[in-house]
Amino acid sequence: QSVLTQPPSVSAAPGQEVTISCSGSTSNIGNNYVSWYQQVPGTAPKVVIYNNFERPAGIPDRFSGSKSGPSASLGITGLQTGDEAVYYCGTWMSSYWLFGGGTKLTVL
Amino acid sequence: QVRLAESGGGVVQPGRSLRLSCAASNFPLSNYDFQWVRQAPGKGLEWVALIRFDGVGKYYADSVKGRFTVSKDNSWSTVILHMSSLRAEDTAVYYCARVMGSHLEKSIYMDVWGKGTAVTVSS
């Protein structure tokens, strides 16, 4: 059971949008920056959002991040089949790292 | 192109040791922190350890503390994870990742990942 709670799965049709939540507490998400990682099956994770809402170079603006109090969210608009993956939130706790349990995104 | 490549995985008996390496290409290892993250078959990501850029600061997950040791060899551009007293539950793909950001601001994240190396602990 992860301290950071994510829904196990979400789904939407191509072209639609989806939001993945990451629920924590004031002691973790509430006081630290959140990053999000995309893991396509069989491949290594890749960062898609860091510092709550920043996008690394090469990540399309269809991906967005936000944070409010003890919770964070990853939004993806204009869904494409290539977005199918498991998404993890994460945060650094000064002496250890926390990952959420992961959310499997299915693009129907 | 910035790259990380893990090696050293394999099948090992419970109680034995294994040494994983993470080779860095096209950037100076000495300037960065690194993390090891593992993923058991069919499971999510689990943080294992972090080593600071100076090789002195080290942090471990409770599940591996006292059994795993992380180190850096800047001259060989390599990060090492030495695993001892291995257990079946250590079976996983082990990823090495470069850390970016500020510890002071608690804003670190992992920007470059290797492809991983698989470790199977079984008799």
C-alpha cells in the first residue's frame, strides 16, 4: 500500500482528456515538489512533469501538472494511443523517495 | 547523447551477493546525484537508494538498509550497487537514474534513466 494514492486505472478515447490524481498528505506532497513518470510496458520510466508542473524538453504541452495542498494531478489532453502507459507520481522526502502505486492509462 | 547503462544482473541464490554497475556516458558523473529504483515482476516502482554527487551522502530504503551499499567511482564514470544477503523479494529489474534539482528546495527528480538490469534471486 503506497503512501501516495493513485487510482489503479483510467481510460478515455483518443482525442479526449484524462486526469490522474496522486493523493498524499501535508507531510509529503503538501510540502514537497511532485514529479510524474510515464512507463510504457517493457521500457524504463520517463519523466513527463517535474516541480509540480514543469515539462522537460520534448514533452508535448498536452501534458500538464498541478498541485493543491496534499494532492497533485497529471492532465493529458488530445489523447493518443502512444500515451498508453502506467503513470507514477513521486516526491523526495529529504532522506527517502516516495512513489505512488501507479495508474494504468488505457486509450480505448 | 546522455546515457546510463546498467549491467551485472543475473540469477543468484538466496543469501548470496551481487554487484550492479551503472555506466554514465557523455556527462560528468561527479556533478550529479543518482538513484537506484527497482520494479518487481508485475509491480510498481520501488525506490532503493540515492547517492549524493560527492559520494558521501547516501540514503537507503528500509527494505534494503544494512544489506545494500551504493557507491560512485567518478574516475570510471560508474555508480555501483552492491547487494548482499539477497532474498527472493529482491527479485526485480533494477534501474539507475540521474537526479536533477535541488535538495534544499526538496525539488529533485529523475531526468535520465537506464534500461535496467534484471536480478532473480532463486535457489
